[in-house]
Amino acid sequence: VQLVESGGGSVQPGGSLRLSCAVSGTRKSDYCMGWFRQPPGKERQVVATIVSGSDMTYYDDSVKGRFIISQDDAKNTLSLEMTRLKPEDTSMYYCALSNYECYSAVTFASLMWNPALNYWGQGTQVTVS
């Protein structure tokens, strides 16, 4: 499985960006996907997660109402629509995919850091200034 992120860039506060994650390879029949970020000098932070084929999502409080996670199974793509961006959103953003049968967006968020359970992409940089 490979995950390739795109769509990062530099924007002014209040601006918008749309991140995409292209997925290739064989996935579990029921899986979860999500986005996490790691700001400079800070710990990794879950941004948003989604259960495949459903509208079950999880958002960190810091992005609720500003970010929307979505997936297009036909295109094997995960997206993150980011609006009203703030300087504190500046970070590398990574895409993650569960390597197990996943039915809970919240559980996936808690297990996202386990390398034995997930695939991760290489990240795309978002700078808000």
C-alpha cells in the first residue's frame, strides 16, 4: 500500500486549502483513513478520521467547523478541505490508512501512531502566515 499526499502550500490566515491523499494497493474491506499533523517542535496530533463507506468521522476540537474530511472510493482518494486557516495550522500533514478491519473513527484516531497497524504517507507542508 502507498499513500501520496498533495495540495499543501502557503496561504494567508483566513485562507483555504484542499489536501488530497492518493491510495494505491490492496486495503482491508473495512478500513479507516485520516489525517494527522506534526507542527514544528510539537507532538503529532490527529486532525480528522473517517470510516470507509460511511459518514462516521472524528475531528480534533481545534479544527471542528473549519476542516472537512471526505473520501472518494471510486478514485481511491482521501481529502481534507481546510478553511479559515490559522497560523497554528502550520504543519506537515500526513495521511494514514488502517491495516486492520476498522469500524470506529474514534478508535482509529487512538491507534493511528502504531506503525504495525497503519500505513502513513510522506506528508505535505501547509504554511499559514
